[in-house]
Amino acid sequence: MVTVVVIANLLIALTCLYVAWRVGQIRRVLAIAADVVAIAERNTYRVLSRAPQGISRGQIGTSQLRSRYQKLRLQVQRLEEILQLINLLQRSWLWRSPKIGTRRL
């Protein structure tokens, strides 16, 4: 009977030793993973902490560019109207000016 108890205790002790060894391995892996996550978090914060300023500058630049583009569109539209008027005047002038037997339209 004593032999059975000693063998059972020995098996329980070996099982507990194996479980403790595996828990130690898992703890080391988790510690390394936690360090990697902490480093990634620091690097991410360092990069993204300046993002709001960059976004604001980008929005201001985009707004200014849209304003300039709108002004240029108006200028192009006016220039097209002036060119159309010049073209109309030129056609009118050519139509009214006497040529050798022909009139141009």
C-alpha cells in the first residue's frame, strides 16, 4: 500500500513539474510578445501623434487650392468669352469687307 501511494505521489509530482515547466515556457513567450506589442505601440504613437497637424495642413492646402482653381476657372471662362467675341468681330469684319467678288461668312 505504501508503494502505491509513493508511486502516485511521484507521478503527481512529475506531472506538476511538467506543467510548471510548460507554464514557464508560455510565460517567456508572452513576455516577448508583450515587449513587441509595447514597442509597436510606442512607434505607432510616435508616428501618429503628428498626424492631426499634417491633416490640418493638408486640409488648409486643399482649401486654398480649390479657391485658386475656382478663380482660374472664372478667368478661363472670361477669356473664352473674350475670344468668342473677338472671333465674332473678326467674322463680322471679314463679312463686311469687300473682297474680289466673294464674301466670307
